Amino acid sequence: MVSATLTVKNKSGLHARPASKLAMLCQKFESDLCIRAGEKEIDPKSIVDLLSNGVKQGTEIEITADGSDEQNALDEIVSLIGSFTE
């Protein structure tokens, strides 16, 4: 299992467009993925789960990946979230 902690910098947080891009990316990986934001555990493969948890700008999140493609998954997810500037 691998993990990374980062702060959401996007002004709108993980709203509809970024959440959709994130869910589509995550669905291509076989690894089990999780985003923790405070006490919340979010399934990043689920657009509904991402949107319903309302991750806002400034929220510190921990991303974990566990499986055969875990490092690649983590690297791509961190890169994508870091690229959100909307």
C-alpha cells in the first residue's frame, strides 16, 4: 500500500468537472483506492461519492492505493489533483 497527503488547491474544490475527471482516471486502475478527508472515506472511483462529500479548497486529503498498479495510480491521481486550477 502506498499513500500521499496533499492539500486541495482548486478554488472550487472537487466540484463536478474535477470530480468527473478524477473518477474517470481512478476507474482505470485495478488497485483499491481511497481518499480520506478528515473522518470521511471517499471512493474516488465513484463520482457520486466524490460530489457528496464536498471536498473544498484548503482541505488536506490522504490518498491511498493498494494493489498491482498502486504506485502508478497514486502518481497519476496526485498529478491530476495538483493540476486542477478552476
